[in-house]
Amino acid sequence: MNQFFPFRGVRYNSATEKLGLVVAPPYDVISESQREEYYQKDSHNVIRLELNGDADPYEAARECYDSWKKEAVLITDPQPTFYVYYQTFRTPNGEQVTRRGVIGRLRVTPYPEKNVLPHEQTLFAPKKDRFALLDAVKTNISPIFGLIDEEAQIFDHTIDSVTAMAPIADIDETLPTGESVRHTMWRLTDLALLRRIENLVASQKIVIADGHHRYETALSYAEAHPEIEGGDHIMIYLANIRGEGTVILPTHRVLYGVESFDQFKVLATIRKQFTVVLKDSLASALEFFNNESNAFTMIQFPEEPQWAVLIDQSTTSGSALERLAVSRLHEKILKEIIGLSQEHINAKTNLFYPHTVAEMEEIVQKHDYNAAFFLKPITADEMLAVTTEGSFMPQKSTFFYPKLLSGLVFHEFAAQSGFGADL
């Protein structure tokens, strides 16, 4: 059973801070140049906590956090709260949708208990970094992102009730790609609604969408510091995987730098295993690919024949993981036919990972490449099937769009002291 509770959030003081200047995207999607932009944007930008650039970034983050609290740049809410957080945006096909969710604190439990289910494996270095930051600040700076599967959508309707009130945050974000996302947040303090959300989540399994490294860091931290009250909880944003705004984008692959690659030999080998349909333009290939249920990837080559759609009829056998298109691309093509090892794939030395057709086109126009592989988005049911069977998807199988903002609210362990586990 998952234990999901409201908490006393630490937030930027809206009386003195302009929220649009102090928030930032998650640390793991920010480049070096973007980090400098956020540094210049405002002296109180969350980047100084989340991704500090000083020689000792963890001590510098702690000093910033402590001084901002003393100066009332950051203030603590007086009562336990669920933070209802909506993101309104347009999907790649132009439809406007809203992702509805709640930020609260979750008691962390090991994966074998099957309360929280991962969908990808993690690496040591990011966990070491996040542990050092957590140990210094003793605060979750940004929420991880989890999904519940609640078909009746009682969860969604419950949190809708708070949106009649004035929001505590309303930010229009312009992404580097030009798209815009509206981020709106409200405080939910009604006791009956708090209990309803707690009970709803208690009956659910949670699938981690983003934040595997931070979740596993929280597990390690709780084990290392049982004396810290609240240290066995993590700040998490929960949304319903059945909601309209839970958008999973594909992550495509562009192969480059494989000196032995021969387009014509590769295509000939592929023909021995799969049905190949050639098309004479990107538009016609994409249309066929998107409408053909058994098409698992589309390849763009540098030379003619340039566009090839691969159809695999054997999609009903094997595990949920083996049936994924991205798994078949990795195992049957990248490894077996092209010869990449898992180490090469993990190192990301021969692959770019664009998320949209526009990004894909930009990469193939600017770089010498061997082949570009288009994928369809993984569905909610596919993701649930893989996590339920205990498997891990290949890295960069999913891209949850848009990303949550860092800086809307912080979960400080000390701020929860005295309220017990169930606030």
C-alpha cells in the first residue's frame, strides 16, 4: 500500500519574487549554456539549488537555501497541503490538453514490495550526485513524476474542485522549440479531499515516469539516515495515466559514426527478416508508418532507397518487453544486424535521440549519419504491461511531455517535523 500525504511546502515568496524568473526545467534536461541563462535570469533562480555551478555545488546549494529562508525569499506554508499542478499545452498534432496532477510526499518503499514500479534502469553517477545534494540541503528540490492507473478518473475530478480558487502560481513557459506551456498550481487543504486522495493513491501502484535516479537516491538516503524524521519520504507529482494530458512522445534514434555501415547490405539483411515497404518521400512514409499497426519502425537512409517501413507480423509472442517496438529495434536491428553492443548503446556514442520529426530532420541535415529510425510512442497499456511483469525498457524509450518545473514547491524534511507520518 502506498502512503501519499500532504506536506508543508516551502515556496518562493510571491510578494517579493517573480515566479517566472526563479523556476527552471528539471536538472537533467539543462545544458551548460542553458544553466548560465538561468543563472543570469535571477539571483534567486532555482538553478542555484538544483544544478549549482560552484566548485562545491552541494555546499553552495545549502548556503543559498539557508540564506533564502532567512531572507524570506522562501517561506513555509502553515499547514499540510496537496499542491494541485496543471500543465496546459498543445500536443504534436496541435490539440490543446491539460495534464492534471498533485504534488505530495510519498513514503519510499523498495521495488520488491511492488508499491512503486520502475520502467528503466539507472546509472551510478547521477545517484551519487543527487545523494550529495540531498544530504547537503535535506530537501527535495524538484518532484519526481509518477503515474497511477485510475480509469474512473475520480482522482482527476477530485482535484478539479480546487481550480475555482485563485492559483498560487501561474506561469507561461516558452520552450526552446517555441512551444508554450502554462503551469498553474493551487493549494488543496480541505481535509475531506485530502483523505480522499490519500485513500485513492493507497489502492494504486505507482509507475515512475521521470525520476528513477532520485527515487533510488531517496531509498539509499532513508537507509543511511533513519534518524532523520521525514527522510524516508520523497516529493512526487502524481498524475493519472488515463488522463488526457498524459502525453508520451516517442524517442527516435539516429545512428552515426559506424564506419562499417553499408546501407545496402543492411537493407538486404533486414528484408530476410521483415516485410519492407519502400516509399518515395518522408511524408508518404510517415503516413503509411503511422497507419500500419504492424509497422514497428521506419528507416530513413542517406541514399536511395531512402525511406523504408518495416513490418513485423510476429508481435503477439514473447514478453511485454519483447513486444515493444523499441526492444525489437534494439535487439533485432541495432545489435543483430548492425552490430552495436549493449555497451555502445549505453555509452550513447553512436546514437542521437530526437523526440520529434522536426528534431530528426534537423539532425540528419546537420550531421553525417548512417540511418535514422522512427518509432511510435509507447502506449499507457504497453508501459503498464512491462512494469507489471518486472521488466525494464531500454533507456530513452519514453519521453513524458512537457517536463515539470523545478521551483514551484520544495519538500524540506525539517518543515514536516512534529506532524507525524500522516499529516
